[in-house]
Amino acid sequence: MSSDYIHLNLFTMNSVEHVTTGNWRTPGDQSDRYTDADYWQEVARTAERGGFDGVFFADVRGIYDVYGGDRETAIENAIQTPSNDPAYLVPAMASVTDNLGFAVTKSTSYNHPYQLARELSTLDHLTDGRVAFNIVTSYLESAARNLGLGERMDHDDRYDRADEFMDVCYALWEDSWDDDAVVRDRESGVYTDPEKVRAIDFEGEFFDVPGPHGAEPSTQRTPVLYQAGSSDRGREFAADNAEAVFVSQLTEEGVRDYVEDMRDRAAAKGRDPDDLLFFPGIAPVVGETEEIARQKYETYAENVDTEATLALLSGFIDLDFSELDPDQKVEHIETDAIQGAINAFTKNDPDRDWTVEEVAEFAGLGSTSPVVVGSPEQVADELQHWYEDVGVDGFNIKEIVRQGTLRDFVDMVVPELRERGLVREGYEGETLRENLFEEEGRTRLADDHPARN
């Protein structure tokens, strides 16, 4: 734990369903408003009222068609389908907030770094420095086919490309323009001093990018960097790049081991290990009393679509659960998809033998993250325990119903956490990086980050 208080992100997706299946059917759920800008502005206002650091947008390319070998289950049950690009929501949400940040998921496998660097610089300009980049390498085979590739790249090859992708982005964001390159001298007619703008002349295995960057430096230059590496290769990538890490382990021991391992890896690369912030996911079900919370939970659990959950997990893990017996034990396998998803039920919880049916029941509400059910005091107790005793810096709050999960948490749990001095009353700075690291004036990457060396 390196933070003075608990940091919070809303973990969501610009789609009907994200990681909770079937609860779009719950009375009062507003998931079908995902195409409505007013809906997302309401979400932004509520999150900022709760002192959240940001809205963390997951995203995916392709359709979850591993389960049963077809796409019908994913389409019929709205498994992250239909979905829209989250980046276009950011200006609308930023326009009604002053401090809330926005983490946008983008794939290094299916974007070009020159274009993406410009897009994120644009968003950082428009939000006055409130943007983060959640770096993913993508995992669905259907995405590769739809984007012109014959097949998905191998797991390690995707990370090789990601390494080079980030090298290009860093060169564009950090090295291409001097801070004082833009002079705006009306008398001389010089807007930008060309001697202070440089080509990057990058030549690599995957990319040849001469540069220079097409955008002038934004408030943060490089956006805040999120990552969720779980495999050994993914952890090395996160240790090189991440400022904040999304944690997928199920148990306290698993989280502690992961945090310790990641801090050790960062230190070995010459980085301050305390400069990594850790955010496990959590799905809260809150009621004015424990009994009311339990009643909500039972309703949500009844609405979980087991077939849809298994289809979602099949895409995560690259394993067709429809071919397995419900009582079959889930064993660790190496796949080219999300290694953290299978690790959550095998390596990270080795004392329990999960069956296919148990995995489906657990993952129906929040996928690989724990569900916390109770009164505001009980939920606050659990978060305080993970923050103080397990050593995490904050939480990615996963939605079960929209906007009920967020509103219940902000209206009931946040006041309890604030009373305990565990959640901010106000924001430290104007940029996302300042607020995450609780340091006014810290708008740039740390000096020991590889991008600055």
C-alpha cells in the first residue's frame, strides 16, 4: 500500500453487458441506455460526487464465439455485444466534470502507435490532463479475423509487438516536442519553433515511424498507464510500463503474492516499487441493512445467465466450456488468451478444486472478482481490510446493475469510508496523475520510468 487513502475507479464498458451476465433483465436496470450520452454524463457526475479517480472503460474487439463454436450465444445474451468505442464518450463526460479521469482501453495488436498517440494526446488536451491508457494486447480470435489477420498472434508475439508499440508512443509523447516548442509569436509569424520539434526515426521489427508527433505536448504528455499483466510475460510488460495495475486474483494470499512479485520486478528495472498502484476488482451489493443487501444479491444471482457466463469465460480463457462436464475440475492450462482468467481459479487459488459449474456460478456476478454483500458498514469494513491489511491502493468497482451499483456505492459506502478518513473529500490536483499519486504538480511520468530514460 503506497496511497494515503483508497482510490476508486468505476469499471465499466460501452456495451449492454460487461462482466455480469443476464442482469440487464433486472427491473430498473438501464444497461440499454449505453448508446445515450446523457446516461454516461449521469454516470460521470455520480462517480465524481463519490470522489472516484476515474471511469475505467474496458473494451474488446470481436465477438465471444469460442463457446460452442458459434456467435449466437454472445449475440443473443448481449455478451459485450453490441458495444461501442469508449473513447468517444470521454469528451461528453469530461464536459460535465472537473476532476474525474477516464481510462480508455486500446489494443497494441490492432492499432498503429502513431495514430493512437495522436488520439490519446487529443483526449488529454480536451480533458486538461485526465486521460489514462489501459494497455491490452487483445485475445479474441474473431478480432484478428475481422481486422485483416489470418489468425491471432501468439501470446508472446503480441507482447513483443506491444513492447515496440510503447517505445514508439514514448518517443512521440516524451521526446518529439520540447516543452517550449510552441511560441505563438504573432509578430514574427512563427507558431512553433521547428528546431524544437524532432523526428523520432524509429525503425523496428513491427513499426517504422519517422515522426515527429503530430500533436503538441498535452498536459500529461504520456497519459496515465494501466495494465493487467498476469502471465510471466505480461508481468514483465507491466513492470516496464504500468503506473497502475488491475489485479485479478481471487484470494488475499494471491493478491499479496502478486503485489510483492510486481514490486520486485519494478525494482529490478530501476523503478521505485511504490510507484505502482494496485487495483483489484470488486462487485459490491449494498443495502441499508444486511438483509436488504442479501435480498438484492439473491435477485441478481437468479438473473445470472449461466450459459452466457460460460461463453464469456470461454472467450477469456480460449477454452470451450460447452465441451466440458459441469462437474469437471478446471485445471491450469497455458492459452493465448487472458492468462489471468484461468490463473484466478487455478494458480491463484491452489487450495480449492473448482468445477466448471462452480466457476460459472462464481463468475456470473463480476467474473473473476469477489462479490461483497452487506450494509454500508460491512462493505466498508471489507474494503478497509483489503486496503490496510492486504496492501492494495484502491478498487475497480464492477457493476452488477446500472446505475444501481454505482449509486448505491456512492450514496451508502462512500460516506462511511469518508467518515473513516479513507476516501477523499476533494481532489489534490487538476490531472489524473496528480490525483492518483496524491501529489499536486505531478503531471508527468516519474523520472525513473523507462519512457523518461
